[in-house]
Amino acid sequence: MIPFEHIDPSWTLFLDRDGVINVEKEGSYILHYGEFVFLQGVHEALQRCAAAFGHIVVVTNQRGVGKGMMTAADLQDIHDKMVAAIELAGGRISRIYYADSLDNAHPLRKPQPGMALAAQRELPGVDLSRSVMVGNNLSDMEFGRNAGMYTAFVRTTNPEQPLPHPAIDMAFESLPDFAKHLRLA
């Protein structure tokens, strides 16, 4: 169970990208910003999350780069424009980490905790025991577990996920549904 009553700016929110922040492109990858579409209510949800959490970190597996379907510069352009739109709406992203490796065992690729450990090293005050991972796949939940975080599953792309599940602390319909549960000062 996520202790919503204790979440304050000393906490960190980790978010998957595709299927949590934006519409997931089924069977492929978002290759340029023209294909990037925010899920409904995400701007408001991120504004609410920014008021509750000290850091908001995006952690995303991006094999499209590793497969040569897009460049790291293409991905950076998507992320720059995504962050600008989020900030314009009153939200905030502290840092974005991505894994482009094709090797499922790569330490940065979810469900391995490498991206969380990098955030802990690079961002002041990140305490993984005071962090929540929000994602739409079991690999996101396993990433959170492997890093020692609380986990929140959103059903945006996998509504049939059986619950309860040992890797999932709580489940929500979407990121906006998760954000509604945050208590703001």
C-alpha cells in the first residue's frame, strides 16, 4: 500500500513514459515528436504530482534507438518538447533516463534498477525507499521492486493484468487517477 498521507517533497516519483504519459504506439516506437500524443488528463496530473513530489523522474526503455530506427538526438528532441509542454502546463520533470540496449539483462534496462540507481546518484535527496514507480507493464513494477520503491500500476494498456500481484502495491486506471489520490498541502 502506498502511504499517500506521508508523501511530501522528500519523496520522488518515477514514471514510465509510453502508456503512462503518452499514447503507446502499438507494435512500434514513437520515432519523432509528431507521433507523440499526451494521454488525456496527464498535464493536470503532472501539475498535481509536481506539487506533491520533490523530484519527478522519467525512466523509459527505448529500443528504437538501439535498433537504429531513431537516433539519440531524435529521442532527445521528443523529450525536450515533451518537457516543454509539461512545464507550460505547470508540471515538472527533474530528469529523464532511458535505456536503448537490446540486451534484456543490461543494467539500465527495466526491470533492472540501473536507471533508479543513476537518479539516486545524480539527484540530491532521492531516497528509493521514499519513491513511487508508476508504470503500465510488469517490467515497470519489477523495476520498482528491484530498486526498493513502492509501485503503482496503471491499466492504460494492460487492463487485464490480474490483481493482486506481488510486484504491484496499488493499481489505478491512469496517471490522472493516481494523481487524484495525492494529498496536497
